[in-house]
Amino acid sequence: MGFEHDIFIGYAPASGQENQATTEWTLKFCDYLSILMQRLYNKKPVFLLHEDLRVRQNLLGESYQMAYSNIAVYVLILSPEYVKSESYMKELEEIYHAIYPSEGSESKHPRIFKILTSPVAADEQPACLRDEPTYNFFDINRYNKKPVRYELNGAGGPDSRFWSKLVDLAYDVSDVLHDLNQAVSGSRPVAERPAVFLAETTFDQAENRDMLKRELQHFGFRVLPVVPIPDDAENGKQAIDDALGESVIAVHLMGAWYGDFIKNSKYSFIDF
């Protein structure tokens, strides 16, 4: 399967000071992702920025649907400012339905990756994207509980936490590109690598889970589950069983907290 572009970076049109700041962050994010992807992918991926697509549509009359069919992976950025853009929300829905034209047509590997620069409530996100893999590029201040986006303009360069989260994204995107394009000679298809089931954990162990996931991927393991486990008992159990069936070992990080209760169950998500 050949694609004109490897990675599409989606973001809302810049309008107003807040949107402009987020757009500037987005463009730098794209530059850093390109550097990491080139090291992992052994070639420089072909990016398409959302603004470039809008220009092509206006100047050349190219339909969004035609462009979407020639893109392998979508990295879509959501922020409190962006979700207020009706045109951007409509574009995100069009992207999803272009990739998955019918219900149940989702592929084994996700092609959409969500980037949150600040918390965005699930009911404020497009319904079709709520279950897609999510990467939080922000932290919550422990004193005032306000979100703080990872800084890219510090004296020493980007925040170290930004790099860690970007590596997570780059590994996951690289695996999908390997499977879709089979562009890396001499490497086994991702699906043939041994898989490790790395269970979800409570928030106090989330950073440790991220670190372990990076180490496993660095040594060539697939880490399952790829997409978030559904938060209801019936579908969650099926997703866990499917992931365990592909795995050679299961790893569970036990924290000090019991965790949130899963729907239709008397257990927390971790206990379940």
C-alpha cells in the first residue's frame, strides 16, 4: 500500500492570540517529531501540515477526501481553543470517516493519534475520536491543579517530559508505518515481533508504565494493548483477552491507589 504522505499533522486555523500560540507550538512539535521519526524510520517521513492541505484545496481545488486517501497516519492536535472551531471539528470527523468508511472497518493498527496540549473533556471531543490513542503533552500543577503545556522554548530547549512523550508517539507511529508501507528493509513486520501485555495502571504509576513501555519498544517488543481498553466490563474483558492471546508475558504495575471503578463491574479498572 503506497501513500503520498506518511504523516498528516492536523490543527485548527490560526485565529486570535491563543490559537496563534498553539499553532506555533504545533509547528515546532512537527519539526521535533520529524527528527525523531527519521531516526526510527531510517528515512525522513513525508509530512503534510493541515494548513498546506487547506492551501492546496483553495488553490488547486483538491478535495479533502482525495488527499485523505493518500495519507498513512494522522496526528491530530486537540486543545481547548481548537475544539471551539466548528470547521476543525468537522474536518476531524471527515478524516475519521475517510479512513473508516463503515462501522467495524477499523484496522488492527490505529492510524489516528490524538495529541492533547491541555485537558479536553471527552464530551467536547468528536465522538468518533474519543477511543483513539491519546498522548498528553501537558502536566497538572500539583498546587493549583492547573494544566501546564510542555514548554518548547526553554533556555535548554524543550522540556524533558516533552521528549519522553514524543518518543512514545514516534515509536507507535513508526510501527504503524512499518506495517502499512513495509519501508524498512531487513526488519521483521511489527506483527511478527513478540508482544508484551502491559496493563493499565493508576495515575501514580503512569510515568513508570511509560518508561517501561519505551524500554520494551526499544528492544523490539510490541506493547499491547495498542488502543485504550473500553471502560465497560463486557467490551473491556474481550479487549484484554484478545491482547493476552497475542502476548508472551503480562506485566502489571501495582500502585498505592485502587483506581476508578469500571462500568458494569464491582471492581476497579486495575483489579478487573
